[in-house]
Amino acid sequence: MTENANETNETDETVQGHLLGAADIRRIAAEAGISPTKKFGQNFVIDPGTVRRIVREAGVTADDHVLEVGPGLGSLTLAILETGATMTAVEIDPPVAERLPGTIAEFMPDAVDRFRVVNRDALTVTPENLPDFNNDDSFTLVANLPYNVATPILLTLLERFDNLGTFLVMVQKEVADRLSEKPGSKIYGTPSVKLAWYGTAERVGIIGRNVFWPAPNVDSALVLFKRYEGGHTPSANNPDGSVVDRETVFRLIDAAFGQRRKTLHAALKKIVPSEAFERAGIDPTRRGETLTIDEFVALARAMGEVPEA
């Protein structure tokens, strides 16, 4: 109780509301006829202290415009609104999306005008069908993401929304480690490198299983991401003002990690001419898991500089 009371004092005093506990979550679910499903990877947070911690780690303030993916029954949603921020929630499950505005009206009525929910699969979201953020210089994503779709959702949103500047997401601990890992590790892979194209990611906390209903079989973790100014790694900028083609870089990453045990020369022989390795200063006997994003960028740049045979 003491910890939660202290955290309450850190929130915006002008916004009063009630965050959801276990009894609230179960009542809302029962009234709406909603049961957590494996299909959508639903594990609802039942601890107010946890959602306040997520919002605090994300640095959300009343000046922010926030995107939440997979709001569920509204635990994290209410904690975001508690700061005074304006937000849009994208929810794939129709009954859940339909229920959410009623929860906001019940527990935080003063925040109703700052909230909108969209019933849509996050993987289909674009600036055209979700124009809420089109006029923002930058917006932030704060979400509790299902482990099986977390990585594709993050990479898809970063690709489609140039102004997605930061995110703080809660994901399965293993996914968090993959997103924030550095070269040379066994878990460093495609997600690690592709995310590094856009910015820097770090794991900023572990979340236990007991704060969820139903409790998952794994621990979760928080990942904080900050996008590079310009939207991509500075190494991709060419002297003439152009940018190394991201699709080419990602094609190299996919090929290199598609055959992890092979050397770069063997894994990329159908894509990269031998001269490109020398031009990029990369030993072709290395393996993909040892390369940084900047080395993949250098290799992609060198490919464009090698004269065609």
C-alpha cells in the first residue's frame, strides 16, 4: 500500500481517478462477458503500481500524445490518462474495444475527451487509417504487448510512422532481451539489429508474473526505445545527403541470420560481391551475429559502390 500511495503522489494532481485492481478487472470482464484468450495473447494487468511504473519509465506527461496497442480492459490506459496525456488505443478484440470507453467514463470521467479507441489489428495500422498522430512532430507508444506479435508490431510501426519517437513496452523477458541485445550474443538476432537501425533500446526493468490475470508462465520486462534524430542510424547518411537504402540493409540482415552458422561469405554469396566486403572493411569469414547495424549499413553501401560485372 505504501509504495502505491507514494507513486500516486507523483502523478498529475489535476487528474483524479481510480486505477484497476484485481477485483475491478474481474468484475469488468464478467459484466462484459470477456475471457482472456490465448488467440490475442491477453494477460490483463491487475496491479496499479505496475502500470504507474510503466508510465513513469516512459516519461509520459500531460503534454504527450500517446499510442497504446492492446489496451485490454484499461489498466495501463487509465494510468496513461492519469498523467493528463491525450491518447489513442488500438485494440484488435471487438468486445474489448467496445467496453473500454465505458471503463474510462466510470473510473476517470474527466479524461473521456482525451481518449479514443480504434478497433483494428495494430499490424494493419497506417498514417492513412490512423491519422490521429499525423500532425505531431513526435509521439510515444506505451503498451503491454503479446509476446508472439511484439516484434513485428514494433518494427511495423517504426517503419510506417516516421514520427514515432519513443516507446516503452512491456513484453516477455526473452523478447525484451532480444530487442536490446548487442552483437556477439546467442540471442542477438534480426530484431536486435533491425531495431538498432531506428534507434537505441535498453531493458529498464523486470515484471513478475503475479501482476497479471491470468498469470503467464514467463516473466516480463520493460524495454525503453529512443529514435535517432533523422529516424535512422547516423551511419546511414551518405556524404551527398542521401541515405543508404533500408530495404537493402534489412535484406542483408535477414540473409545473414537466416543461416546463423554460416560465414558471411557463405550466407550472402548470392547477394554480396566479394569486393564489397573488402570495400566495407568487413572480414567475410565472420558470422552475421557479430556485426553491428553500422557494419551492415557499410556493407550495403559498399554493394552500391562495386561496379557491376
